[in-house]
Amino acid sequence: MSDQSSGLELQKLTMNFGTVRAVDDVDLALPEGQFVCLLGPSGCGKTTLLRLIAGLQTPTSGDIVFNGRSIVDVPSHKRDFGMVFQSLALFPHLTIAENIAYSLRIRGQSAAQTKARVDVLLDMVHMSGVGDRRITQLSGGQRQRVAIARALAISPRLFLLDEPLSALDAKLREAMQVELRQLQRDLGITTIVVTHDQREAMTMADHVVIMKDGKVQQNGSPLDIYRKPATAFVADFIGSSNLLPCLVTGNSVVSVFGQTVTIANMSDDLKTGDDAVLSVRPENLHIHTDGSHSAMNIAATVTFIRDLGSQVEIMLTHGNHQLVATMTPKDRPGVSIGDTVAVEFSGDACTVVPV
């Protein structure tokens, strides 16, 4: 396992392209030896941030500190970071082994050292015995493994990947997520992956950084972000959430649809009298038809039911507001489209954030 420490800090990092601010005053200390996902919609600045870390672009202002030393002026090839691009950028005229060995050869390693390292990497990515094949003979998943092995050939101090699985079909993508995560754990190397797929981030990451409009909206463990989103954007982007308008009426107390709810998680930025948004996850909405419920509840009409096999989704409306509840098939209530039901939820399962 690698004993290299990332110690990566981004300090007031900003990147402008003309009048467009792609990265906006980012302050971030990334945990060492972990799998980090930069997550956000297209155009949010995550790829630009990765390229700044890699040294492929120079920031407009701010600093990048690695192991206590500024590297903002260090050329990309001297940072000793491994990077896998979305396009993979493999050499089609070279074999698998020659692709993996490329960075070692240009660094002047001997033929014997290079072959030994390539053999180790081929075994690591489950491609032993096929090093003499051409890139054009490989499947998408095999090409992905070659790109990863090539990036790891130099034993990088940091491993950077830009949407590495986006070109794969759904089943292969899920399999590669598991393989990439296991490989990172085996190596112990700090890995930073750019993705716009929140499920991918939740599956692989120890630490998630959510971006929007060049700014970091929230960062932390996937579970913390899912359970305690800091903004309405985060609540909506990570998984799915019912976002309901509410009014802060006291300390950890809000009024939603005319009913008072005591909230477990409320933003520190909110004060009494503020308009806010209450976020409650679909799995925390409970549907009743017999009136036996006692917690906070609202009347709603069932508009659609979707059975996904392992999960049932029930769509509802309350006035102009759309709601969705999810449950396992065995917990599915006996309701039909058009039924009026009571939708119950507890404040312990809610987060209230600014509008």
C-alpha cells in the first residue's frame, strides 16, 4: 500500500475564462488516502478544477498546496500525478504493454524495470497474458483498464480521473465502479474523480464535493450530504427529495402547509421569520388511508404509481406541490390513482435550508 500523503489544499482558487468564472474562490482541503468525487451538473467547474490540480491549466488567482508546498507554478509533468482522461487517449498503434510502458520509457527506466512494472500492472487490472494485444482489439472496459494501468505506472502521488466511465454501458459501468474502488483501496492512493452521476459518487466515494456555478456547495461523506444537505440544490441533486416551502417560526421549528413541525436539522443561516425550504426524502414519507397516524401529515391525491420491482414509487399532489413517496413492495399501501390519502413525515427526518 502506498505511504504517500496527498496533503492537498486548494486556497481561494479562481479560474476565469474571459468574463466567465469557471472556478470561484474555492477553499478545500481534500482528505488523504481517500476516494474523492467532484460532483455537479455539466458546466459547474468540476473538470476545470481537476485540470488546475493536474497542472494542465494555471489559475487566475489562488494557490494549490501539496504536502505543504505550493505547486501552482510546477509544470504538470513534474507533479507526478496520474491522470485518466474521458477520451482515454490511448495509442492505437501500440500494444497494451507498450501503452502502459510509455511513461516509464520516457523517464528512462531500463527495459527490465519497465517489463517488471508492466507485468505487475497487468495483473493489477486483471489483464495478465494479453499485453501483446493491440488497443483496437479491446472492449470498452478493457481499454478503461489499460488507461488506468498506464496512469498508475509512475506510482503517482495523486490519481486524477475525468469522467472515466461515461462511455461505458450501464452494466459495465457499475462493474468498473466496483473495480476502481477496490483498486484504490488496495493502493491507498488519494483518488479524485470527476462525475456528474450522483449514484456513481454515492457508490464509490469516501468524500464528495458538490459544485454549482464554480462554487463548492457542500463537501463531506456521501451519507452526511444525503442526510443533511446544506442547500436546496444539494438536497435536489443528491438522490431525490421533496422540497416544500416553509416558514421558520422559532428555534428548530417551522410551519409547513399550516402545520407546525420541530426539525432535527436546520441551517444555522436561518432565523425566525425567514422563508425556507423543507427537504424530506421519499423514503421518509409514509402514506396512510385509515386515519391511524398521529405525526405531522397532509392530505394529498395519488396521481401515479410506479412499480420498479425492488421499490415502489407513489406520486402525489397537495395543491400545486408534487410529492413522491418510496417504499418496498411489501410495504406498499393499498391505494389507487385518484385516492386521497394522508402523507405523514417526522421532523427528525427533515432538513430545513434557505430558499
